[in-house]
Amino acid sequence: MISAVVLVNTDLDSQDRVIESLRLVDDVEEAHALYGVYDLLIKIKANSIDKLKEITKFRIKPIAGGK
């Protein structure tokens, strides 16, 4: 398994909702709020780099707002 940490910017007004939604995604191990340059820290795990890219593009970005 390969792990990755993804740093994301999102709408701060919906940050709590986004975190709760991300925690429901199977491949997301952790999702936390940050205060600084980035708004969220998301830890994901997958079998390959391609799968990590797919999770980030098609599962995380739509939930987080794609910023």
C-alpha cells in the first residue's frame, strides 16, 4: 500500500461538512482542518500511484470544491 498526504484549500464556511464527507470515502484514512496556507490535510492510502491520482481527482476534489 502507498500512503499520501494531500493538502487542500476549500471554502472555510463549509470546512466541517467537507471533512465529515471526506471521512466517509473508503480510501481516506484521516481528514483534518488546518489554519494557514492550506485548509485541510487528508491522508489517503491506495495500491498504486495511479489509484492515488484517481482518488484525489475524482473523489477528493469534488467534495472539497476543487480549489
